[in-house]
Amino acid sequence: MQPLGADEPTVVGPYRLLGRLGSGGMGRVYLGRSAGGRTVAVKIVHPHLALDEEFRARFRREVAAARRVGGAWTAPVLDADPEAAIPWVATAYAAGPSLTVAIADGGALPAATVRALGAGLAEALAAVHELGLVHRDVKPSNVLLTLDGPLLIDFGIARATDGTASLTSTGVSVGSPGYMAPEQILGKGATGAADVFSLGAVMAYAATGESPFPGDSSAALLYRVVHEEPVLGSLSGDLRDLVQACLAKEPGARPAPAEVARRLAPEGAARLVAGGWLPGALVEQVSRGAVELLNLEAAGSVREVPSGPVGFSSPSVGEFAVPVEDGGRRAVAGQFGPAPVMPTAPPPVSLPEPRDAPVDADPRPGRLTVSVAASSAPGTGGRGRRLSCTVALAVAGALAAVTVGSVFVFDLLPGNGHDNTSSAEGDPTAAGTSAPSTDPGSGADEQLSKIPARYLGTWEGEGSGLDGTVPMGTFRLTVHRAAVGEELGRLRQTDILGGVCNDVLTLKKVTKSQLVATSAGAPTNHDGCNPATHTVRLTPVGDDLKYGSESEAEGRPVARMSKVG
């Protein structure tokens, strides 16, 4: 769980938010707690989706359908507000990792665990299908492993099979590459048999640690699902036969969920789970997570004011006087100082100037968020899918983001009387500040003959545009050794809607503080990606690497990335 950012909500509906659990194409998921102490998972849709009336109508129907789902192997919907300015839905929270995390940490699961997993999910799907619903997105990240058994979550895109609208009719692809059924990919609609196909893929992933349809791009994955046979690796015996049956290309050739459950657990999934179904390492992981959740609850239960005492980052230096029995005082080294006294009300803050103020009235970057959006233009040929999402969200949320979130960081930005050159140096988002230029052409930064080792490797992190007001998905960058004029590496951006764009970076200059490169869209990109070349800068920030782009068409995106390989 990640701590809440300065621009993120602390309360949604009746729930107080404790931290961010994750994000996806539909929205962000937070850990929340009700006034009565119940822990929930709260999903908030992305603001740009809230502007789409058709999406709102779908979301309304989907929430109504999800409220009907219940059973031993699903996380029930507890509350929702489809009519809110930013719609949200709350479900019961379960302590346990997703199947994706479990496999990444510990590898493939034993056969007995896979049987219990498949049986529980099959029983869940049988109950869902009896209600006339189809989940449509059964995948490893939507399966939680708890001590009490597997849970199928995220019914946010479940639909009544007799609904009047079709997601495919809107041009929206619902599902995840590698786990979608062939008929979903081909736009032929999805019945309960599509969920069975996804279940087979999930079971294969759990048993082998690999997707049955491997590939390094969405297009390759989709092609293999439609045209090629699954790769089942070490799967054998009746479990292999059942998975193969679930992965049949024709929907009518797949078994029903109830049949899958019967073949895996003739006496029911509950019997398999009751005897202990997770391997020891996972039991320890789940138990540790549950204890951490209880500790979080205890810490949160005594928090009665908006902000509590700020913890010390290190012991105080020097000596600290403490009283002793004879009435005197004794100096003790290395002790923490006395706790700070917190104010009962937040100190006054300086709000940014109104948006209709003259341009030169306030040069701080927060002011310029909307003006940057207004001046942005699509890439060559009118292409610029990243821009379209950026503008939609900026119109809806830029004003709120600046007047609420940015006001707390103005004093930390360059040009506001604080030394922050280590993080602002070369930062394209600092336009309009008084920070000194670090343009390689200015001579302010010494050039180097080769790339320092600290840049090399694979980096990943969440990106944003328009001065941080617009989420732009996940940025993954691989940097290798190169000379000026050679390919430095490749950037893969997966946006909040699941679209992927790849950029090729060519090294332009190496200085002590940053790498400067020219970035251009890869030839294999789809038309929604920006093909125009632009300058990017890579700057170390502690152990992380900061990516900054000067592409106006994309909203000058930035990302702080951590090393992952």
C-alpha cells in the first residue's frame, strides 16, 4: 500500500482513506475504513471518465449488477455512488495478495493449491452466471489469495447478459490480453463461456507461473489467443486435460463452471480449503499482511485530528536534559527531543492567483496548468491519443488540482526561496520559475564522455502530465551504454486506458547531472501515439531516476522511476 499523495482525497463518501492500493484503466483503488470500523476497498474512477455520460450510464448499470453478486468466493459490493462528481464503489476488503503478486514472489503454486483455487473460482462464476451476469475480466490480478480461500474481485465491468448496450459497440475492449476469450477479441460478444476460458488461463498461470499465451505485446498476445494452442508447460494429468478443455477456441466446447468445480472438487471447494490450501510461504505472507492491517487499524483508531505529530527521521544530536530523583537534571545523549505541539487548526496558506489574472502576475508553475493544456497541439497528422486524455482531464480537474494540491508544494518549488536544485535540475515542468537553466548548451553543466553506471538498467514508475495534474499511466525505461548519436534505450508507456506507446531514445548529450536524449515514436506504434521527435531528460533523484519530456503535444510528461532490473 502506498501513502496518499498531496493531491489525493482523504475521504470518499462515508469512508476515510488510509492509503492507495493500486490503479488501473478504470480508476484508483484505496484502502478505506467506515465510521463503524469496517475496512473496505474503495475504487474511484478516473476524472476524465466521469465526463463521459455513456461511461456513467454503463457504470450505473454495472454497480447495480455487482450489488447482486454474493457468495463464499467473491468480495461483495458494500456501497457506491454512481451519481457523484467522481463516481466510486466500495467492496469488502480481504487481506491477501493477488495471484499475480503471489506468482511473482514465489513462483508456480502446487497442484493441490491450483485445484482449490480453480474450484473456488468456478463456483463463484457459476453463481454469477445464474444471475445472468458475465464477469468479463477474470485474470490473475483480480484473484485474491486469502486464508479462507480464493476471492474473485472487481465486478466493476460485469454486465447483465440482456443489457441494452454493448461495450464492444462503443469501441472499448473489455478484458486483459492473454486472458480474454477468442470471441471477446473478435468482437462477437461474451457469454459465460468467455469467463470459463479466462478461468482456464488463470489456472494455467497458477500451475506453471507463466501465461499460457506468452508474448511481448498486446497484439502478439491477442493473435496467439485466437490462432494458437496454449503453452501448458509442466501441467499434466487430469488437471492439464481440464485446463485444455477450458481453453477450447469454440465457446460451446468448454465445460460449464459447475462442471469445472465438480471435476476439481467433487465434495466442494470448501472441503479443499478447510484442510489448509496455501503453501507455507504464502500462509506466512498472508498472516503478516493481516497483522499489518490490524496495526494500521490500531494506529488509525486513535487519530482524532486531521494531522498528527510528525515522526522524527533521526535522533536529536547533542545532549538532552532529563530530571533525576535528587531533583537535578542529567544530560543524556542520543535521545529524541520532546514531541511537537500540533496546532488545532492548519496554518494559513497562500492560494494561487485567480485564473483570469495577468500572465505575469504570478510566475509559479501551478498557474500555468490550464494555459499549457490550451496551447498543446496534436502530433503530426492529428495524432495524439495521449493528448486527448490529457485535455479531457485537465478541463475537469486542473483548477481543483492547482488550488487544492499545488498550494502545499509551492514553497518547495524552484524560484520560491528554497534550495531544490537537486530535484528541479533539468525538470521541464519547472517552466515559468526562476530556477537556473541547466540546458547542456548553456555551459552550466560539465559534459562527460560516457554514461555513468547509475543510469544503466530498467526503471519503472507512474507518470503524469500538465504539471502533475493528469495521470499518464506507467512508464518503463531501459537504459544501456551508448555513445552520442546511438540508441540509448526504449521507453514503454502504458496509459491509464491500457494503450501502449513505445519511444526510441537516441543519446544527445551526457552531463554530470543528467542525460539528454532525442525521443521518437517507434515505427510499430499505433496511430494513437505521438510520432513527433522531442527532447527528454533523465535526472537522478536519490536512488530513483526522473524522466522529463519537453513534448508539448503530450503535456510535458514526467515520471519518477525506481530501478527494477
